[in-house]
Amino acid sequence: MVKEKKLAFSIDEHIVYPKHGVGIITEISEQEIAGMKLELYVIRFESEKMTLRVPTDKAEPSGMRNLSSPTVMDKAYLTLKGRARVKRTMWSRRAQEYEAKINSGNLVHLAEVVRDLHRGGDQTEQSYSERQIYESAISRLAREVAAVEEIAETDAMIKLAEVLTAA
């Protein structure tokens, strides 16, 4: 007899997967892998044109989570308005820290990366790698803002730009 367990996420629900950002659960399927039956969340990441299958019992340990609450969104906006904190360490070390924050799945950490790498009109040019990390962070942040506030991703980018320039 199979015991029904309550799943943490459901079909058509937006979720955040740490390494890929915002996705939508398209189905919950069962597959046999290496002789074991596994129940899987099938997640579609539209921006990356990718589908990911995550075992339902591994979803939460992997860091998969619901979209951020309005409280967390407010903290992220507050972080964006804050003063950039750029450490005077080697770029390669900072780049690793930024990548770790981007892949953490934490919205406030993501906002910190965007804030620290954002360049206003009076600041020096970014290096190619700085620009790549900044683009990755702001697009992931915009996707979650868009999903939470139920607006288009382009509108979310505009909103983020306004918050950053008002800071």
C-alpha cells in the first residue's frame, strides 16, 4: 500500500531553483530510474529554454523554494537602495563570492550582487566578467520580481533600474 504524502509544491506553481532561478512546475510524474520508482517535479525554465526533473523528496534539500514573500521583496529593494559594498580583494575571489550568492537562491543575496556591481553614469566601466555576473544577477532578480508582482519581465527590469538610479 502506497502512503499518500503531501507535496510541498503543485502543478502550475512558480518556484525558485537556486542554480536556475524562477521556473514553473509543469507536471508531477513518476519515473523508474535504476530500478527505483521516483516521483519527480518537472520544472520548465522559460528563460533558459530548459526542463529540469527534481525528485519530490529532494526538492527542499536542494534549495527549491516558493517565490519570495512581500516582506523579502521589500528587504531586497532596501538592499538595492543601499550603498555598494565592494571589497578590495582580488577580482577572482569576489567573482566566486558573487556567483555563490547568485546560485544561493536567496533574493536578498541576489540584490546585494546587483547593488555592488551596478554602475551609475559617473562610475568607471565594468570589465567583461563584471558585466556578465551583473547581467546574470539582474536578470534572475527581474524574473522573480516579475513572477511575484505578476508583471512582465521587461517591466520588472525597468522597476529595478528605477530603484537603482534612485539610490
